[in-house]
Amino acid sequence: MTIAQVGNLIEFKQGLKGIVEKVNENSVIVDLTYMSNYRELDLEQRTVVNHKNYKIIAETV
């Protein structure tokens, strides 16, 4: 399992994407405002994602 680093773009939970802001022991904090349809989805600005539940799309954006 590859752990994301701050600035990586990740994808998780049925296509949601975001930029990693902080890496914790078991999870990352992700900024969801990267997505163009962020406001339409009515999501919180940030969320926590377990390392097991995402894949890295791009290294350091």
C-alpha cells in the first residue's frame, strides 16, 4: 500500500477527488474543493480518508 503525500491528488469513494492536505498515521485529510462540481455535490470542504480507501492519481500537484 502506497501512502499519499501532501499535495498528491487522490481518488476515493465512487470517483470523488481531492488534494491531500495532511497525512496522519491511518488516514489523510483531503481538500475536496479541487473538484469542479464541488458546490453541486453539497459536500464539506475537507474530509478524512483511510489509507486503505484511496488511490493516488497524481504526485504532488
